[in-house]
Amino acid sequence: MIKSLAARAMMCAGVIFLFAATARAQVKPGDHISAQNAALVKDLVSPGTYFAVTKGMAMEIVAPQRVEWPPPYKIATEQYSSQVRLSADHRDVLGYVAGQPFPLLDTNDPYVATKIMWDSSFRPIATDDADLRFFECQVTTFNPGGSQNLENQAELGHVGGYYEIGRTEVEPMPADPDFKKTDIWWRAGAYPVISPAEGRGSGGIRYRYWDPDRGDDAWAFLNSTRRVRRVNETILSSSPGLTTWDPDHAGGFSAKPQEYNYKFLGERNMLGVVHAKNSPEHPCPTDGQSTACNEDWEMRHNYVIEVTPRPEKTSQILQSKTIVYIDGELWFNPYVDSYDRKGELWRSQIYLSTYRDRPVPDAKVAIYPFEREFVLASSSVDEQTGQVTTCYLPSPDTPERECWYINMGAVDREFFSTDAMVKAGH
């Protein structure tokens, strides 16, 4: 098994550099991409990302570099993946413990798309817990070459997650005993709102269950009413109106995997930000400070999957389909494009990541014995309105520089409770 994984890693490395070589006629390290020469990258990014480039999101092309999994995640994959399989209906995953479920993929497998999406569901960026502090987002509209049209700005004290299975770095491992009692796969929370003032203290939490037929539970606390209310699961695929983000498309494609069907569209050589150089990220001066640039974009090996809601979910989901791009080393999404019910491009998410042993160069607490991935900025673009929501971590004016605390036990199960959310909001 170990030899097989090593061989696969060597093969992936070769594929990345082979793809990079085939694209040299279009872009090469040292090229600067702007709205004026955006056509050079039209076939090397998603349609939504290309739209952002045409509106002024500049790119710097650099040579590709390798990315390794965190050693604990790699060890767990080698130890447990041989026992993992799809269920009889090819909808669920069985025998999973920790690490990547399906490290050995055959693109001729009729269910390879489902396996890829399960691999992405158990991505190595965070396996145990994560606490993203002072999460700041700005809502703007594209204004190429002009000043910023700031429509809204928000800051959250914490955006976090706690995983009850697949744990590789923080006890209890590889699963929290609570999982057997509650069947909760993971818990997520975003609270308290720090700004704007009218929403201060508000927040939300979400639980995902391992049972494929049980929908997510979610609750919101509104400081204006001082009440906790239950959130209908169908709302999780739509934005709240003040931003272009929705919970199912935040942090990459994050809807419940068993509620969708998957089609493998192939493997493509595409550009992505994996070794970002800026921290904090810089609002882009050439698109009205709507996205973040100028960042280093390198050629990456991506799997491309078409995601459509299962028939019983179609009437509840606003997106007719989502095209998910998955980096074959990070298993994270460099970008995700969603289409409305008419089949027209609607919203896209773009992620700028870095790979190192700490989230910021001057970190004093969040320092790891190995390199891992951190997302420094993410933009959600509405191609139909030109509205953009870009979130920064850290932001240029955050009171804390480190912001990312991954697999450090910074949050526990109790953080993701309505009582903790209400207490933080008062």
C-alpha cells in the first residue's frame, strides 16, 4: 500500500509538470495577466474565474511546486484506505476511519466522480478542528480601474469546525466517542458577528449527520430579537441577500455529498493559487478592490466534476448544477462555478491558498512541525450582477495576525452549541 501511494505521488508530480509544459504556448512563468490579455488564461481557469480576470483581477504566473499531505493524514490513509468502499447504491461510503478514503483512483471507474467527491469531503486541510478568528468580508461590485464600491462589510469573531470522525492530530482519535451517540459527522459555527453594528452578536451553527437520509440541522441567533431559531436546510444553498456566499458553497463545495449526483468531466491542467505570497492579501486595485491580487498562479492538476442535485432535492436547490474543480494534491477547490435553473453561469468562488508551516510569517502560536495549507482570501462572484464578496484571513486591519488555528484543539464540541452561541452574543 505504501509503495502504491508513493508511486501515485510520483505519477501526480509528473502529470503536473507535463501539463505545465503543454500550456507553455499560452502562459509561462513571469507572465502578468490582466484584463487586457485575459484571453491567454481563458482555457486555464474556470469560466467564473475568467470573468473575474476580465474585470481586472490580475494574476502573476509562476512555476508549479509540489504540495505534500500532513504526515498524520498520510499515515492514516495508508492505514485505513484499503477497507473503504462505496455502498451498494454507490451513494454512501463504508468502512471509513481516517485519511483519504480513495487514494487510488481509476478514471475509467464508472463511479470515479463519486469517489473523488468523497476524497474532497475528507480533504487534508483540516481533519480535527479549525478556528478562523476575526474573519472579515467585504461586499463590493466590480469597478475595473476605478475606486471601491463598498456595499457592506462584516467581521466575525470565529468561523470554526469540529470533526467527529477522520481525526488524525488531536485526541480523541480517530473518532470522538460522541459520534456513536449522536451520528454527527461535523459541527460548524460562525459567531459572534462583530460588525456591522446592527448585527453585532448574531451567529449560526450547523450539524451534519453521517446518516445519508438525515438532513443538516442549523440554528441562527439574531441579536435583534435575542432568540434562537431553527434554519430550514433548503436555505443553506442560497445566500442571505447581503452577501454572495451561501453555506453550501463556502469553503469549497460543502453540501451534503449523499444529496447529489456526480459526473466525471475529466482531468485538466489549470491555474490555481497554492503558494500565495501575500499575507494579508491585497485588495485588487484594478477591479475596484473587489477581489485579491496580484497573486502567484501556478499550473495544477485538477479533477473536474459536474454536481447535480438528486431528483428529490431538485426543487429545493437554486443551482441546476455546480462544476467543482479539485486540486489533485491539495484536494481543495481552487474555484467552484454554479449555474442557475436556466443553466446560466451564476456564482463562482475563487480561493487563494498558501502552503507553509504557519498561517503568517510572524506567527507565534500556530506553528506546525510540517507544512500545510491555509486559505488567505476567498471571493464569491455573482456574474449576473457583478457583485463580489471577498473574505480575508487575516484581513489588513485585524486585531490578531495569526487567525488560522487548525487541528490545535482551539475549539471543542461545546463551542458548537446554541448555549455557547447565545452567550457569546450577549
